[in-house]
Amino acid sequence: MIATLGSFGQQSINTAGGEATGQGSASFSLGQVSYTAVEDVGGENLIQGVQIPFEYFGETPANDNCLPISAESAAYFLECGSVIEGTTLSATETTGLNSECNSFTSASPNDVWYFFQADGLTDYTITIDTNAATSASLMDAVLFIYSGTCGNLTEVACADENFSSTAFTGESITLDAPAAGFYHIRVISFFAESPFVVSLTCSGGCENPFPAVNENSLATTQLGNAFATEWAPVSGQIGCQVQVRFAGGSILGAQIVGGASADGFNIPLNVLQPGTDYEWRVRCGCSQSPLVAGPFSSWQPFSTPSGAALASNPNPTSGQSNVTFTLAEEGYTTLEVFDLGGRLIDGLFNGIVMPNSDYRFMFDGSSLPNGVYIYRLTTEREVINEKFMIAR
């Protein structure tokens, strides 16, 4: 702390908080704290109007320096709606930073630090206030906000406006949807020192709780090779999460769909089992860190088709037979004939198959010896074997 003395030596020393007399040294009180000044060696000449530093012999606050983002500094992390009590008593100055704000510069900018995290959408208001009852104990605070990291800070805003000789009404800074990341708060005691409170309020953009997805907008549509899930975007969202499970069972998987316009996700059929009942649900949010998301929607049911079907007729056959197959989904498919030794006899089909359509082929095995053979249908999801017999 810097105190200005009117005179020093054999004359009285008048201070803002008390008065003392003496020769060679002087003790006095500033507010409720006692200090001792020692005379500068200089003979009979009086030192007029000098500034002499006085140190309050108390414990330095744990947040006296810029706080690295870690678990150890969590006590000084401000979340939306939180209020933290603090003090600059026994704090020291952080060197290398600007201390001028609103054309005022503190001669002894002793400071303490806090921090908060922005999500890129929300507006944040940082407020410093005190309940000092008398002008003698008023603290004139200065408020600074920085982006970046300790040792590499960039000043974002400052406030130093609300102080008079009889009242201190607090300082506040509002940041409109600042870029996502951590921000550091620096509280300086421009004049006097006293307890204070620092608080963070949030509005707009990303608020917790975040709204739920409109249930009436939920829809499920079967495509050729996927199930399309749909919903209406929620205002302010940055993305949504879709979960899938067996009907009434455990979660099988989840998918993040990013973007303010995220409104659907296609569940591929090749990751699902044929002829099986499933359910999906969705929630959207406005922040991933910290997580701010709405509640999940209700579970939406859907069922996969039974899969591929393969049959031959007549069976047994004297030589010629008809083989038919149907697929539940579009995809690349082959139909081949093998003997029991695994030797390829013929390839009947090789191409893309449309879902829920009947495909029929004729196979002439008149030149083959009697025995058992295999029709093999290979899709993108499964292999089906159908045995048939040639008997004359």
C-alpha cells in the first residue's frame, strides 16, 4: 500500500485513517489496520509529501496471481449464477499488465484473480460489489477481463466508474457472446481495501436447462439401406445426440450430429440385425464443455425387415430348376452355384438389388451328375445357402 504523508519527523502525521506523532518513526492506523513508518536518514531536513510503502502483515490470498486452469484453482472458477467472496487485503501487484482504465491509473494496483469459461453463444456479466458501510472502509475496485493464458493475456475489457466519496455501487462488465474459451478476471483495489463479492450471470445464447426437442416433429422413415430419423432443430443448438437401443434394452450406440441446423441422422441397415425391433431418441444442446443439453426425447420404435430369402423349385430336379430371392434392402448381391466340394459351377447374378423385389433365375444342371449342390446368395450383410438335389 502507498500512503502519502504531509510531513515527517517532529511534526504530526495526518493520514486518511488516523493520526500519529513522533520522531524517527511513527505508528498510525489506516482504517482498522496498523502501520509503522521509519524515518529516512537525512538529518534535520524534513521530507515533504513523500510516498512511503507500507506492508500489511497478513496472509497473501491464494488467488493473488493469475490462475492456471486446473483442479487446484477450481475454488476461483465462476459458473453461471455463482457468487464468490473475496478480498484484496495483503494482495500484491501483478507486474507487466496495464492498470489504467477509464483514464484512471492506480498507484498500487494490488490484485486478485478469478476465471470463467465461455461457450461462444452466451452473454456473460461479471460484477464486483461490496457492502462497505462507511466511506472510511470503502474499496474502489477496478475490474479487468482477459482472454488467453497466464503469461500471455490479452485485455478484453475493463471497468472503473462507480465510486464516490460516500458510496461504491460496484463495477460490472458484460461480454456479448464472447468466443468460446476461458477468460481471466482481475480485481484491483484502486483505493482502500475491503471484502467484496464477485459474481457471474449468464443470459441468451446457451442457458441451462436447454429446451427439449419438439416431440411432434419426430419421424422415422425406412430408406433402401438405412432408417432416416428426423426432428425439428431447437433454437440455439450447436448439435444433437442420437442414441439407439434394442427395444426396451441397453444402449447400442450414439452419434453426435453437429450444427445449428442438425435435424436428422440415417441409421445404416448394415449395423442392425434383420427382423429386430429397435428404438431411437434424440436431444440437442448449446454447449459441450461444460455440457448444456436438453432432455432426451421419448423412444421412437422401428423394426428392421426380415432379411434375404432364397428358394428353388423343383427340388429335387432332373436338371432344370428355378431359383428366386428377395432382399429387404438395396445392395450389391451375387447368386452362384457350387458343388459340395466348394467348386464354383456357375454364376447366375452379380449386381445391385433393389429392396423388396423378387428376382428369379433358371439354372440348367442337365449336364451335371446326380448329387447335392448349393445355391449361394451373398449380400452386403449376409450369406445364405440353399441346397438342391439333381436326381434322374
